[in-house]
Amino acid sequence: MPSAADIALISRLADVARAEIVPLFRTMIDSEAKGDASPVTAADRNAEAAMRKLIEAEASADGIHGEEYGVKDGVSGRQWVLDPIDGTTAFLAGRPIFGTLIALLEDGFPVLGLIDQPITGERWVGITGKGTTFNGQPVRARLCPELGNASIATTGPHYFSVEQGDRFMALAGQTDHKRMVMGGDCYNYGCLASGHLDIVAEAGLKLHDYAALVPVVEGAGGVMSDWRGEPLHAGSDGTVLALGDPARLEDVLAILG
């Protein structure tokens, strides 16, 4: 279980990432294409470097898994997972719907997670066995008695294979699809935890994309899994499902097939 020191450290990690990101937002910053064609900027790299430096100074026995600088093995059985800017495309477009994601894994499972939107100053923190907070105040996901009334979100259709896209659209067709949200990356999961969305479904995600989300959503009373209903962990297949109301999970899984 996370200690008080872990909880304090995760907030300080978000603070040092903010300090690197905010000055570069809505500037003429250059970007490069990584091997998977996704963009990366100096803001991504500087923020992760600052977080890694702090972890190495204060939790040197722990491993680190970062999007930009890879994996550093640890000896504690714990690993910090870092995504300095989840939603670099939104960052480059000047849209404050990206976020910094930080998670602490124990034996491969997320036990502490943080979503930070550095421009608006919004921060969700989730702790296994405890509730989720938004800027220090408790939040709860909302109930959804009928799937047909649910709002649904995803970052974008281009992240799905054709088969996954068909399954997503089958699900969307059973929801209030007039309120479907496209775009948002990790910000959608914070909104779900705060009771503003009902379902987020995505595919092709990596550990740094989803690890921090699990404690945030589940600490707010929601549930997260892969598209087969299995808990998310370091070896998950990249399909991700978040629901504010766990009572709708079986309905959603049945449609996703």
C-alpha cells in the first residue's frame, strides 16, 4: 500500500513536471516524430527528466518506467510509471485537455495514480483502498441506471483497428451517442471520476497511458478493465475500459463481445 511519503512524492513529481510544461505551452515549440509516429517535444522530455531526477534522489530503490526515457530497473518490487504529457497532440494544438500521468505499481499493479492538467491547475489523485480527490476534495463517479443514457468518450477512432472500431461503434450505438466525446486522452478519465462522463473505451494504450488512471477511476467508485473484463496491470493487452457505474460493466462487455 502507498505510504504518506509516496503520496507526498507523487504530488511533488507533478509539481516539477508542471514547472517544465507550463512555460512552453502555446509557444512555437518544435516537435519530432517518434518511432510510432507520435509527436514528442522538449516539454515531454524535460518534464520526464525532472521527475526521474526526483525519484532517483528520494526513492532510488524503486524502478522507473517512462514514456520518453525507458525503463530503469529497481530492487524494491515497486515501479513509478511516468507519462509527462499524455496528449502531446493537444498540447501542440494549444488545447488544455492533455495531462501528466504518474503511477506507482507494486508487483505490477497500480496502487497510486495521479492525473494533472498543468494549465488549468486540475489534479486528480487516486489511492488504492481510499477515495479519489480532485484538488484535495473527494469526488465520486456518477451512477448510470440505463446504458442508453450513458455518455461515452474516446481519444480518437484512428487508435482502433477496423475490428476494434466496429466493436466500439456497436457500444456507442447503445449509448446516448449524441453526447459522444472525441479527443481528451487522460482528461476524459478525470472527468469520469468527477461524474461528468459515464464510459471511456480505448485501444492501443501502453502501460504509461493507463497505469495512473486505474486508482483514480476506481477510487471514485468506478471500475476499469480491459475489453475482456480483466483487471489492468503491467501485462495488459492495451484495450482499456472505464465506467463510472460498475453496474453497467456486464452490459458493456456483452456488446464489446
